[in-house]
Amino acid sequence: DAGVIQSPRHEVTEMGQEVTLRCKPISGHNSLFWYRQTMMRGLELLIYFNNNVPIDDSGMPEDRFSAKMPNASFSTLKIQPSEPRDSAVYFCASSFPGTGGFTEAFFGQGTRLTVV
Amino acid sequence: LAKTTQPISMDSYEGQEVNITCSHNNIATNDYITWYQQFPSQGPRFIIQGYKTKVTNEVASLFIPADRKSSTLSLPRVSLSDTAVYYCLVGAEGKLIFGQGTELSVKP
């Protein structure tokens, strides 16, 4: 398996534009996580899905952020409209069912978003 | 979710053993302790997980005392390539919450 695949790797956009980040989890994994990482705030969990259903979106900063998982092999994180403070690295991760504890989560390479 | 506290940074030299301790005083009965490693410009990577006593794999060892209120990640004979941020997470199934992590710098 190629691992968690995110696209694009880099995105530069102007303030006010819509941005869509994409993630393909590892086949067979049923949990998917979206994170945002900045120097100031570290790694923040934005939302996570279990079996394609959003379980906890309490980390989504504002209504400008939305995430979907239409099927087990694809998820999107959309920012509309984007603002300079959204500039960060966005990571997607997936994990598989386990018998207890945290199951190992596999992270993608991330998307570095710059909003100018 | 149990809150974790770990040193912000640590320095070491090549070939030394490095021990990073994490405090988690309010760990729950069902909680596991998991450590991740993150290199610059990469996503975090799972290192090791344990519930009690000692766990060892090809990369590290995890020591957990009987009261489980702390844990220590042990990296034997570190090399320059072990320079990274190490995160301690505590919880059961569900969302993974990362704290500030420990920035380990290995010097020649």
C-alpha cells in the first residue's frame, strides 16, 4: 500500500478563495483524522471520522471549515473563504480497528497551505 | 482525555541512551500510552504503545511504573537521525490528541 495520500502537497492561494484538500486513506482503515499544524499551536485535531461518519468536529475552527468523507477511500477538507491565518500544514491520518488502546495511525505527507 | 506533560526540549550526543519522561497523573483505567515521532516536514510516525510494565520493539522501549502516572520512552544509542519531536499520547480508542511534544536534538 502506498500509505495515506494527500493532495496537493503545496497550495498557495489568495485570501477569499476556496481551498480543497484531499486525502486517500489506507485501504481497510476505518478511522480518518484531519490535523492542522502551526508553530504557534502545534498539532491540532480538526475532525475525525469513523466508518465515514464524522464523530467529533469540535476542533474545526470556524464555519469556514468543512470536511466530508463520501466513501471509505476519500475525504476532503474545504476552507471557504480562506484567510491568511489558515496558513499551516494540514495532515490527514488513518487507522484500522484494534482490540484496545490507540491503534497505530498512519499520517500522510501533509499539505502546506499558504494564504496570501 | 488525560493531560500529558513532557519536557519541551532535550539535547543528547550520538551513541547515548535517551530517556524522555511523560507525566499523566489523571490517566484512566482503560487508557493506553502511545508515543509518536515527527521529523521536520513529515507527519508523525507511531513508535510504541503500552499499558503497563515494559514494552520493547526494534526502535525503543517504554517503561510504565505500577501507578501508570508517568511513562518513559527510552531510545538506545541515538544517532543524528533521531533528531525529531517526540509526542506522548494517553487515551483509549478514538481521537488522538497531541500535546506540545519534546524536541530532541542529537549532536555529533
